[in-house]
Amino acid sequence: EWDRWLLMGLIGTAVGMLGFLTHQIIDSLIKLKWDLVENYLQVSKRKTWSMGADVTICLSTGQDGNFHLTWLCVLGSGLAMVVLSSSSVLGSFFCPAGSPSGLPEIIGYLNGTSIQHLFNIKTFLGTFVSCVLAVASGLFCGPEGPMIHLGALLGCGLSQLQSDTLGVHLPIFTRFRNSADKRSFITAGAGAGIASVFRAPIGGLLFTLEEVSSFWDIRLAWQTFFCCLMATFTTDLLSSSLCGFVYRGHFGFFEAEKRILFWDLLDMNVLAFIPTIILGMLGGLLGALFVSINIKINKLRMRFFNSIPKLSLRKTSKLILLMFSISLHLFLCVAAAALLFENGKQGITYLLKRGTHEEFGYTSLCAALAFYFILSCWTAGSAVASGLVIPMLYTGALYGRIIGLMLVSIFGVQTNEYGAWIDPGLFAAIGAASFFSGVSRLTISLTVIMVSMLS
């Protein structure tokens, strides 16, 4: 079985490298977008919000119309990315199998459904390009769903070592060219995709067990875990010394503050279970509402597209709807700029940060929650390769922080050891997990992923 373990290690390493590349490109595109805005306007008076990783948003606070020019410039760059992202997966433009997230298609394939063009090079390239552009454009989405699809694609390609598109048929590892082994490597690749994104190898294993695969054995569990370990290690190793594709030294030095959101554990009071139960119930109710609204939106969207007879007009209408989404997003961000102008990952970090009891008020949190919930429902299922994990965590963190802020308003800021649990950042983390679970119906793997992210 040494060759099977070798392939699992190679797949994990490849997925880890791809995960690192995906995040680096997204961060670079976001930085480039705001640098272009800043260089174009050359305003003298600015209000700056820190974006992390040397990325800043510079908006004019003067009265000379520069704010509107800024908004138009940001809108134009976002629309350009959305158009390119959508075009890479729309119909005959490139690869229709790459839209939108790929996770349902992977689950369907692993349960016996044959889907055309799901595992070819065009789908891989189209999904990758669409994912990085969609996330960088500012749409309410994340790279997690596409990374599962991309990981499964790498698992399929590296295990079979043949491609009809490229005309490649290597004479090695031929014994794995059967349906059963192919599905095993696809399962491992999908788990490695999750592990690379969240730096959670156990979470990746449990995700494939709980959500993806229906056929399982103990041997596949160990091999998938090894694949997830290699993916996590590779992503961490490359991230330790490269930032924006620039080598910054200290290769192999894993800085804890880059990954850990909560440094220490809190002593808990039994009273903390009351708001926790409330957050769990809210997560279930809002999660069910989210799924229901999203299903209805997608049905209406498909009914509208199917009513258009000409294929070219149908594709154009999809682009127009996406352009409307990014325009509405940037328009509504004015109401809660400090929260919604951030990229999703950085925004979640702000919401989960401890010791910031009064940093965000009720108005900004409630406005951001309403906008993010509605636009996430609208974005999910649109014609771009995108994931729902970041929107789920962000939405849950928003209402979790609102509950935490209510507790602070009632009991005040507590500094003693018996009241330190009254922290909006703590309840933002619980809210994020509750909404994630309410939408995805995940339990065990979600808990492991959240623990891996936070500690």
C-alpha cells in the first residue's frame, strides 16, 4: 500500500500549495484594488480603515466630490472582477461545471451520479480563476466551497495521471484507475481542501465523513487524515515565509498570532449557558430561514433565466444580475463601512476579537447583519465559483456580538475573573458556530473546525 500512501501525500501537498496560492492571489488583488483607488484619486484628506496585511481603504472626507469618485472607482474595479469571474464559468464561455461552488456536484458524484466535465482541466482553471476574482471583487462569498472542488479535482487528476484533454496517459499507478479508488482519492482531496482553508486536518477528515462521502472504511479514514495533515502543513510552511509572494525570511517559523484568535481560555460561569442556548436557537431559526430564502431566490432566478429563449441573452442577464449585486453591496456598505468594507476573513477576526466591548455599536452591527444576510442569500447560487462558509461565520458573528453587547449593556464591562466571560467577542464566536451549523447541518466536524480556528 506504499504507493497509495505516497499518492495521498502528494495530493495533500498539492492541495496545500493551491490553498496558499489562492489566498495569496486574493490578498494581492484586494491590495491592488485599493492601491489603484488611492493612486487614482490622490486626495489630500483621507479617512483610513486598517485592512491588515498592509491593505488600506482610503476614502475622501472632503466635500469636493472625491467620495463619489472613490465609490465609482471601487465599483468599476469590483464589476470588472465580477464580469471576469462569471465569464470564466458561464456556459460555453469556459466551463459550466465550475459554477457555483462545486460541493453539491462532488457529493453527487461520490454517491454514484455521473456529471459531465466535472473533473477536467478546463473546470479546474475556470473554478480557480472565478473563485479568486469573486472573493477579491467584494461579493459576500468565500473560497471554501471552490477549494473543496479544486481539492477533489487534484485528487482525481494526480491519482489517475491521465488526461484526455492534454492527451496524457502516464504508465504509472495504473492499478488506481478504477471507480472505487478514484472516489477514495477524490474524497481525500476534498477533505484536504477544507483542511488547507481552516488549518484543521481533523476538521477536514470529519467533514468528509459527515458531509461528503457515503462509503467509508477505517483505511480510508487514516489515509484521508494523512492527506489533510500534508495539506495543512504545506499551507502553513509556505505562509510562514511568504507574504504577497515576497520572501520575508524565517522559513518554517509558525507564528502563533497569525493563526490563533483566542490566546487564553476563559473561566466560564453557569450563567453563560443561557445566552449560549439562545444563540443556538437563533442559529437554527436563522439558518433555516437562510436556506428557505436562498432556495426561493434560486428558483426565481432559474425561472427568469429559462424564460429567456436566446442563450446569449441568458448569459448576459446573469452578468447583469451579478453586476447589480456588487453595485448594491458597495452602495449599502456606506451604512456600515467599518464592517462591510473589510474582506470577510478580516471582518470575522475583528468581530471575534476580545477586549473590544464597545468598539461596534448596535446600529452598525444591526445594519451589517441585515445587509450581509440578504446579500449572502442573493449571492449564493449565482454564476461565480464561491463558497458560503465566510458568509455563514460572518452573519453568525454579527448577531452573536449583538447578544454579547446586550450583556455588556446590562452588566457593564466586567474585569474580574467571575465576569470576564461577558465579552462580545466570545459570543460572536458562538454565534458564528451556531449559524454555520444552522445552515450546513454540521455538528461534530464544525465543532472541531471552530476549535482549530480559535485556539
